[in-house]
Amino acid sequence: MIRFKTLFLLILTVLSAVGSAQVKVRIFANQSPESAIFTVIEGIYEMKFSDGQILRIAKDEPVIIMKYNGRLAVKKRNTYGFICDSLLITGKTGNDSFSIRMNGSFHAKQLYSGDLQCFPDLGTLVFINICDVEKYISGVVMAEGGAGRNLEYFKTQAIIARTYMYKYFDKHNSDKYNVCDNTHCQAFNGLSSDTLLNEAALETRGIVILDKDSTLIISAFSSNCGGETASSEDVWLLKEPYLKSVADPYCHFSKNAAWQKSFSSTEWFNYLKKAGYTEVSKDLSVFNFLQKSRLTDYKSGSFIIPLRTIRTDLDLRSTFFSVYSTGDSIILKGRGYGHGVGLCQEGAMIMASKGFTYREIINFYYTGVFLSDIKNAVALP
């Protein structure tokens, strides 16, 4: 009975996220804004202050929002300013959009849909975009989906992004929003203007990837797997049955399929020495290392170091590389770009161009999963 109650409550948690057609996204999360300029692009907006006052904003009319003695100072053109604890700017037509730019920023204005909430916190301003889930998904795919120009590829990326969003929907609940706009969650730079991409999100509305227990999967992906994806336990020490190594024949000739980096023999020896290498040899061939299929460790004699450590330390594109000595140099010849777990973006692009559907692409890269409406997802203890 206790287990049944626990499962029931967890199912309700998933359904509470499903029931919401909106998502709260903290924008400019990796910055510490002190002020911003808000402008209506389309529709009608109203500002509601913490004391209950409401003020309408006209199209193309800038509103300045800034910190002031631990509170907010808000100034609209041709009106006096307001001091408040928090601010909610709401769209009234259902097809409303706005731009916002951090004051003093030289970056282009970013466009958003839906509403905007703002409040001061720990010396900075927190901006939360409350928007339609599918418009958020389109924006994520625009930021993270790569350069593929195929509808089936965009559908694939939309489903991956949607799966991630719902799996981590409560990630920032204590911070008063659902997800942030940087890679801590998913990159999101506002509205997508790409009609094909927007179509992909709408045509897959509500579809997510579930494992055999109807639980949302970790929908990992990387730019290029180098011809073989990695198992999750080899990268994150987290064993997931659907994140298994898969031979990928589709990405071999893509942009990020191969890379190379050279070091002098002294640089390579000194790096390994800092990592604990103690052997002495004048023959550089002792450093040679062949990786035809993905391995987890680099080995030279009795010395072993995790490949992921080398990748991090030397800022390499992947762990999928071989080591060759030539003359007085050490050359790393690598394959792929990224951690290699889950879907290979460039491989998926080629699959889509060859006529594979999003269902076939997803089932190729994720083992033993199925696609379903988010309403069928279950959270297990």
C-alpha cells in the first residue's frame, strides 16, 4: 500500500507538469543583469506591479527596468517611474511577443513570446519568460539543433528537447521557475523564426521518449559520435539500458567527423608525468595508442589514465582518438565531437536526408525505447 501511494504521488507530479501548457524559463541566467529594456513587438501588454497597479504598454514603447535599493525601478516613456518589489508583464491577445535587451549590452535584442516576470534577488535581476511549451521547444531546437534543414531531423530534435524539458521540469522549482536558458538545462535564445522548425515542434506536440517502464529517458545527444556512440556508463558512470554503444555508419563524412591535434614529445611527456607517468624511454613509440572502437582509458605500458580526463585537460573534441608518434611529435587523430552518448546530430541529419522518419532515427540511437504522449509517462521511485 505504501509503495502504491508513493507511485501514485509521483504520477501526479508528472501529470502536474503535463497539465501546464506553459513553461517558466529563466532568461539571461548566466548573466547578472542590473537593468534591461523591454519593448512590445506584437500584441498588447500590461504591467502589473506588486501593489496591484496595472499599466498598459504600447507597441514599440520601451520600458526600462532596473535595480534600485534592493527593489525594482520601472520607467515607461512619458510617465513617472514606479518602485516595486516585483513585476509581471502579461500579453493579452494570445499572440503577443516582446524583445528584451540587457542595458549596456551590445548584443542584438532577443525576441520572446508570452509573459515576463521580474524580481530582484541576491544583487541581480531575475527575468522569467512564461511561454507556450511548443514555442519554447522550437527555440531550444533553434539554439541546439544544429544546421540540419530536414523536417524529420527537426522533429527528432524537438522530441529530444521536449523529453528533456519534462524530465527536468521541476529542476528549479525552489527558484520559482522550471528551467534556465543555458546549457545547465537547455540553450534557449527566444523565439524561432524558422517556419520548418516551428512546424516540426507543432507536428510532434506532446510526444516524448519513454523507456520500457514508461519513464522519461535521459535524451542525451552530441554533435558527432565519430562512427560509434558511447555507452552512458563509460562516460558518466551511469548505466542506462537505452544509452548503449551503437555503430553509426551515417556520420563518417560529416563536418565534425574527424580532428587532429599535435604536441611536441616534451609536452606530451610532461603532461603524462603530471598525471603520474613514471616510465623512462627514448622510444616515442611507447606512447602510441590505437582506438579502433571506443575505449575508456589511455594506456602506455603500465600507465593508465581515463580518456575523459585527457579530453578535459587538453580541451579535445572527444575521447575517441588514437595517439601516434612521428619524428619529435605526438599526434592525436580523433573522431567525433562531444561526449558521444545518445543521438549523433550529424548522423541523424544524414539519416533524415536519406528518408528515415523521426521514429526510425530515435529508435536507431536509443535502445529499447518507444514514443508516446507525455500523458502516458510515469515517474518511478
